[in-house]
Amino acid sequence: MTDAEILAGITEVARDHLGWEGALRPEMRLVGEMQLDSLKLLTLAIEVENRFRVRLDDEDESRIETVADLVAAIRKRRAD
């Protein structure tokens, strides 16, 4: 799965479960630009795990600040 496909999947999750409108860019900060609070971050994490059939652990979650970080974490987990 390419980074573009992962990004498209994250965008779909954000639209379906968070009401996000518009495009997601890799450099976007989840808390800053996307304005996700703790509940929305949890929702995003759970739905991304379901969509991509991966399990993000605490270490992954502590390093994820941007959409690109999330893409990289998903790519890594899918490769494991």
C-alpha cells in the first residue's frame, strides 16, 4: 500500500467519523490545524486501526503529531 493510498484512507476516516471537510495534507498537525481534541484523536486512532487492520501502540501514538506521522506509523505497522 502506498503512502497516497494510506492518506486517502485516513481522509475517508476523517470525513466519515469526524466530519472533516477538505483535503488532508501530510504536514497538517492533528491537534493544531485539524483542531482535534482528545476524544476526536481517540476516535481517529480507533477508526484508523479498524480501516487499516493495524494496532497502534502507545509508542506510536506518542510520536504522531502530523498526518505524515500517522501515515508512517500505519505503513510501519502494516509491514510488521
